[in-house]
Amino acid sequence: MREESKQIEYDGGIEYNWLVDHAEETEKYAGEYIALVGEKIVAHGNDFLKVAEEAKKVASSPLFHKVPTDEVMVI
């Protein structure tokens, strides 16, 4: 019998608030896409499709964000 993957559903509010409160923690991912589930970065990289594929193994609706390379943060 195949075990079903357990995925977590989020509305994005937790992730958005984490980004606002922890912008300095994302600096090491400058220029990359990150995927957040809750208060955790679950995937990152330069290829959005690969980041999305990895993140969707954890949750069906992660929040995706492209980390800026300069001092401006756009969410």
C-alpha cells in the first residue's frame, strides 16, 4: 500500500509576516527564489520551477519570493 504524502495548507499570512520581520535572514539568498512554509524556508535556488517542485513536496501552497539583490525589498 502506497503511503500518501502529507501536505500542509497555509494562507500566506504567516509567511508574509515572516518575510517582513526577517528580511536580513534572506540576504544570503540574494537573487534567488525562496519558498516559505510557515516560518521556514523549504527550498531556494535560481530556477523557479525547481524551487516550486521541491517546495510542493512539503506544502501544496507555499509562498514564493524572489530575494532582491539590493537594499529594496519587494513582497
